[in-house]
Amino acid sequence: MKAVGTVKPPRHVLAGPLTVGLLGLVLAGVALTGCDYIVPPVNFDTATPPPTDNGWSGVALGVSQSNGSLHVDLAITNNTAQWSAMDVTASTAKVVDASGSSHDCATDYIGTSKFVNSGGWYLPPGFVMKGYTGGTLQQPTTQPLFVECAGVSPAAGQKLSIDYKYITGAFNYYVATKPKSANMKVDLDKVAADTKFPVSDKVPHLPVVKPGDKIPALNGCSLILVDAKRTDTGLQFDWESLAPGAATFIHVGNPPVIGSDGILYGYYQSPHLADVPVTPAGGDTEWSTKVTVPKDVTGLYVLAPVETQQQKYFVDHLIDITDK
């Protein structure tokens, strides 16, 4: 059984007989049920304000007519100030003309991935993308972000109105993150053909690690990306985990990458599903993952969800492999 931390009431709550009694019941319940850990109360002394969440924004990369439909190629940017994932299947779009009349768009692919188990691929704050890996696990395909509106022709003054849902923060397999709903407007008179990927501006205070750096993981363990090697079909990542204490499985899934072409490569699966070897107590272990990436894509970053704090709780880390 793991060590159980001391539970302290918040400073503005008087620790009277009733409070003490309740705390005793809580601790007794822990002892009886054999729980591995308890969650301490909120620290009301924390003065750090939460980051400002401005949702996601979009720009048109191209506007054309295709088989009688208005076709708009898109790029989206994470403005949430946190790691965030947008659910492709929850996005809907309509085109609004200069007079204010609207027309629903039946075809839209807008998001970071299709969600599984209430989660999908996360993108770091400030990063920009224009496509993801769709299809199936057996037959993955590159899916560009776009909208098509049947029976509509391109015209001056048009805008897209896109309703979408997204999540922020860590991914907890056991407790689904409540998605947020928002709307983005895309001015189709302004085509941003010169958009830079995967990030147009440097994001201050965004943690970035390099191959060889230690990343904190479950049970006080550390995870290291030892090497990222080009292969005939993409990249191979060689991982090493170190367990100073108890033997531990450290899941990282099969991490995706994003680079200079703005495509998020890697078919999404919940990261707890990937097989990993156990890291023995006081020892280390090594394994590899692979991702399919075109040879001409450069400026790559690994987006690694690392199992941290408790089982099936994943914190994302940005690993710079732009020199590969």
C-alpha cells in the first residue's frame, strides 16, 4: 500500500469536532478499502490564476469550388494556453454570406483527431495544424482539414461559422474530461496561404525536452527518448524507462509527431492500450515505437502522453526532434 498523505482542512475551515470526525471516517474508509491514495483538499493559498482559455481559431488556406460545392481548406490553432484536443466528430459548420443568410455544410473535418474513450490527440498551446491521421489502424490515411458546402459558390463577404468541442489538460482514462463548446469564425476573404507550421510564434514558458532528457513518470520513474531514427516509412523512437523504486509499467501509447507540413501523423488510440515491458524495481528497460511520416517532412516534434501520478492518467510532453 502506498503512503497516505496527511489530510489538512483548508485554512478558512475551522477544524471543529464535526470536521475531525469526518476526517476520521475518511481515513478509516481508506484503511478498510485498501485505496492506494487519497486526494487532498484544494489548496486555497494558491494565488496563481488559471491561464486564459481563448479556445481554438481557424484560417482558410484555400477557397475553391468542387463539384458544385464550396470547398475550404483550413488550418486551426490552439489558443487555450494549455494542451488541448478537438473532437473531429463533434464539429459542424455553416457558411454565412454577406447578407447574413446561412447554409449548412454537410461535409466537415475539423479537429485534432476522432475521439476514443472521451479523448484524442492533444496539440500544445500555440501550435497550428492542417490535417491528421484518419482511416483505420490497419489502413491509416492522411485527412486534411476542410469544409464542403453543397450548392454554394465562392463569393465576396462569406464566412464560415464552426461549432466545435474541445478538452484541455491531462487525459484521465477513468474520469472523462467534460468537453467545452465554442464557435470559431473564418473569414473566407482572407486566405492565409503563407501559414507556418507547426507553430507560427514561439510560445513563452512552454516546456520542451530533447532526446536524452528525463521526463517524470508514474511511481517516481523517469522516461527518456533515447533516439529518434529515420526509417524507410517514417520514424522509430527508442525509449528507456528507469524505476528507482517498485517495478512499474509506464505507458506512452504510440506517440504522434507534427512538423513543417502541419499534419499530425499517428493514428489515435487511447495511450493505455499500447503494450510496454515492465521496468524492474531499481532497474531500467527499453522498447521502441514507430510512426509513419513522409521522408520530406522536417521540423518535427513528438507529442508524448506519459503515464504520470496514477495509472491511466497521462500528461503530454513536447519533445523537440527538429534536427532529424
